Amino acid sequence: MDETLLLIERIGTAFSILHVLLWGIVLPQLMLQRKESQATIAWFFAIVFIPVVGSLVYLAFGKDRLARRVARQREKSRDTRALLPAIISNLDSVDQIGQANVVKLLNEINDYPPVQNNSIDVLTDMHANFMGQLEAIEQAIDHVHLEYYIFRPDAIGERFSRAMRAAARRGVEVRFLFDAVGGMMMTAAFLRELEEGGVQIARHIPMNLFTRRWIFNFRNHRKILVVDGKVAFMGGANIGEEYLGRSEIGSWFDLHLRIEGPAVIHLQRIFADDWGFASGKSLQGIRYFPAPCASGNTISQIIPGGPDLDQATLHELFFVAISGATERVRIMTPYFVPTEPLRVALETAGRRGIDVQIVVPATNTKEFVKLAARSYYEELLEAGVKIYEYQTGFLHAKLMTIDGRFSFVGTPNFDARSLKLNFEVGAAIYDPKITLELDEIFDRTLKQSQPIDPEVWTSRSIPARILQNFARLFSPIL
């Protein structure tokens, strides 16, 4: 009995020593982070009052910037940038359609200027999206670059695998970059078959508990395909059969873009930077960055976001776009957990008479995120914001349109994880014609959605409020 008590006492002492040691490691890191004060306070109390566990959770989730070998990677990025052909940006045309504030902001915080002469096709049929990507791979002459967050080894994933291996047999350079967390469903056999077939593979931040402090944060949420530096696909859809209606929650609705023109070169540069980070190998030369050809009349701007940047570029873009709206703001997102600045921007827009419409899914793949999202409904509804829940399957599209003149399609969700922690990418489109097409898609989505009635919502049960507000406490990492 005495030996048991002594053992318990020793374990308790060791636990206390570990707790204090973790304090010494974690608290200085917390204080060096440029977090919002409420997030810093929340993490401080978790670290201090939840022994050991609070510190370990912070190490896994709490850090919001990534060194990403920043000095070396930025040097490589500058080398890549020097290889880019001269691309003419037509700022006067952009300013004339009412988005001067967005352009001025992005000129300060984004390396990629708006470029003209692009052709952009909006894809809502994910079967057509997949077939278009497969056709582009099959027609590739020099190189194929794929970058995906989730790539499922199901029937559609197998088709992509066969297309990549066939391209490699033709002598095409094929590179496949995937996120180590999002790509966990791919088996070793699936990846080995790709490598044996001549496909070059790289993982974004492999899971390694012993050598990596960042485990769950800083994921690569981008979805990019670039073929021969001439055609690109980018948007919200990963590779998987769920986009073809083969899932437990029904069909998935998403948006993807097919792009030709100078904007493709900017997507190529993003892939080159990400490939360099993940593999340590640089992509340089005219074969990867050919002189862009005029393919249409659309002005577009590629915008990456990530914890390796000095500013939260996409977060600032969303804030300025919403704050500068004069008529209408429309947002479509699967995961809606706005940061405090974005919540205020939405409420302020609603109070000054802007028609603010937000569509989110009624059925969600992440129920805890759904609870957190619903905690924001009441205050937004009181400010005049209209909220709709999509009823037909799962809405996975990420879209914003402003005043019928400006639109944004990409990979980021409307939450802190996408806008501050993940590697994301999107296209700002300064084109009333394409924005009208996207608004028409939004209108069709509204017809399949249920509006949230403010009076009914305010009468929801107390347990529901408690659960929703509890989930909201985790908003900074959802």
C-alpha cells in the first residue's frame, strides 16, 4: 500500500514538473504570437489551468504563423518570380467597375497583379469538371501539375491515377502534391503505384509527432491543376466520388473554374512555390512559365493565402470587399464561422441597408462547426442579414459576389482556419458578365434553400443556445 502511494506521489511530482516545463516552453511562444487578445487570453487560461493537456493542445493547434523555412523559400520564390513573363495589368478597367479599394489593398499585400485577357469557365457540374481535368491531362505535352487537399482512392481517384501514369509513360513530367492530413486516405499501395508509374509525389507537412510542432494547423487546402502552363483548374472541389452524389448526405454542390490566359502563370507559380517547399526542388525555366497568350476578355487576379505570408491576405480582402459594398453582398460557404472583424463587417453592411445574403448547408459534414455557425445567426439576423440553409445535399462551394460587379471563387471557407491558418487560393474576378453568371447560380441555390426566420430563430431552446455558444468558444481553430 505504501509503495502504491509512493508511486502515485512520484507520478504526481513528475506530472507537476512536466506542467511547469511546458509552461516555460509554451507561454513565451504564446506571448510572441500576434493573436487577437481574446484568443491569447483563452489559450493562456487553457495552458495554465489544464495541466499538460492545455500546453499540448496549444502546440498542436495554437500557433498561427509558420516559419516554412521562410527566408530560403522566399528567396526561391523571388527567383521564380523573375522568370515570369511580363504581364500587363489593366488597373484602369478594374477601377471603372467600382472595385478600386479592393485593387488598392491587393496591390499592397498580394504579389499577383490583376491580369487581363483571360478566359474563365464556371463549372457547377462536377462530372464535367472531372472529365475536363482528365481530358487536359490526357492532352498534356510537357507537364502536369496537380495539387489537392483531399484525393480519395475511389473510382474517380483511380481514373486520375491512370491518367497521370499514362501521361508519365508518354514522357510528360507529372507532379502530384497533396496535403499529408487531407491525403491520409490514400494507401501506400496507391501511392507506390503512382511512383512506379513515373509520377513525382510530394507531401505537404508530413505527420511527424516527434519532429514537427505543427500537426493539425497549416494544412494545404488548395486545389490546383496546371497543364503545360497554358490551362488550369482551380476551385472548391477535391477529388472524390462524393461530388458525383455518392455519399451518405447526398449530392455535393461545388464550384470550380477552368482558366486559360495569363492567370494560369500565376497559379503555376503558386504550385512551384508549394512544390519547392514540400520537395525541396525548384521549378524554373520557360517550359513551366511560357509567354502567356490572350484567351479572352476577363480581368482576374489570383490570390493565395497562408500562414507563411506577412498578412492574412484573404481575410483582409473579404473585409474590404464587404465593407465597400454599396448594394449587395452574397456569400456561399460550407463552413461559416466568421472572425470578429468579418462579423462586424457583415452586421455593419446589413445595418446600412446593404442586401447581405449568406447561404450555408443545412446538413453538414462537421456538426460541431455547424453548431458554431448557428451561434452567429441571431446577431446577424438582427442586423438585417439574410441567412439561408441549403436543403439539397451538401453545399461545398466557396463564393462571394459584391454589387453584381466583383466576384471571388476559390478554396477558402468563411472561417478563421481557412483565412488565417491554411494555405488557400482564390480568383478575384473583375467581370460583370461572369459575376452575373455566378449571381444566377446563387439565385438557383436560394431556390433550394430555406430562409432562417428571425422570430422563429430567437425562440429556439435554451439547450440549443448552450451547445451553439459552447461550440463558438472554439471558433479560432474551427
